[in-house]
Amino acid sequence: MIKPLVVILGCIIIILNSTARAEYALGCDDPEYHQYIKQRFAYFETKSRRSLANTLRDYERSLATSKHPFQVIGDLSRHLKYSAQFEPINEVNAKINRIFEHANKLSVQQQIAGDVFDSFSGEKHSVGIARAWIAYRQGKQELAFEELLKSINISGSAVLSSFGPDLALIRHIYRDGHLAPVVAYINKTEEFWTGRRPDGLRYVWLEMIKAECKVQFDFVDTIKALELGISVIDVNKNYGLSR
């Protein structure tokens, strides 16, 4: 008896939310929302280009001064995700090779330490995302989607389970109209990115995709979904319900 009541209460909450919070008269087709998304994508690109320069500076600094090889590898892997978006493909491939060159210089003890701590999962993810970007930029879409999913063949990752995976590429390919690989990627993140916040983000993103709505794959989508009148629970509130 309790379960049906919880389901009914959840439905009522969804209806009230979508009615009370809608701010775009035409929902997902509202020109104002489309203009907002255009501005957000411009913001994301500007931010990524700034990160491209900043992460390169960090890598060059650690390469010149750091005595810790893990920092050098980590800084280069963070830079790689931005390099893959904007720099010539031959330069990106050279930087991927450089990560492996740095890794090959690690002592056996250092390699064991890296495997024990996090299995180099963050670095593997960055390389996978970079390879997916390269394939996509070359027009090899199926290879890109394959590399995208391979980039999150992750288990026991302290970094990715805390901060989540890269979302820049799925933001880009979803805007280009590729839904299936984006949905597959989002669903696969459940294997390592867990908790109330990741669950809420996945839930909202998938509902927005079902509604054929433009998505920025950012936390603010949890607010925008309500403003668009999409029938979703406000995941930023705790109703004592579980999905």
C-alpha cells in the first residue's frame, strides 16, 4: 500500500513542479531558450580555450621543476582533453604519445603505486576522450563513439567517482544530433559515478533528451528543466523519495 502512495506522491510533485516553475512559454522550442543555449555554448568554448592555455602552462612548469612524475603525467593528461578539441591532430597525437613516454620512465615501484592508488584511471580517461575527439574531428563517427565509451571502462576510480567524467564531447556531439552514443555514455557512468547528485544529473539529462530539448550537460540543467516545463522532480530538493 505504501509503494503506490509514494508513486502517486511523486507524480503529484512532478506535475506541481512543471506547472509552477515553467518560465519558457514554448518549452524546449522557445527561441529565448535557444538563445540562452547559444550563449552557454560560447561560454563553454571560451572556458575550454582558456583552460587549454592554463593547463599547458601547468604541464610545462611541472615538467621543468617538479620532482614528482605523477604530477607531470597528471598535468599533461588534464591538458590533453583541451588540446584534442582545438589543436592540430598531429600535435594531439604527439601529446598522447608523450604521456606514454612519461609513464614508461616510471620505476616499477612508481607504476605499482599508481595502479594501487587509482589505476591511472584519470589519465586513461583523458587519453580515451582525446582519441574520441580526434576520430570525431576526422569524420570517423563510429570510431569516435567507440572510443568515447572505451574512455569510461573504469573501475575503482577515486577521481572519476568523485568528480565525474568529461562531458565536453557529449555536449558537442549531442548538439550535432547524435543521441544514441550520448545516452549510452550517460547510462554507463552509473558504473563508477554514484550518489544522489550524479543520479539526479543523469535523470534530468535523460528526461531532457526524451523531450528533444537542448542540453548543456551541466548542473544548471536541473533548474532549466523545470523552467522549461519538463515533467521532472526537482532533484535539488529532498522529498524523501527514491527513484
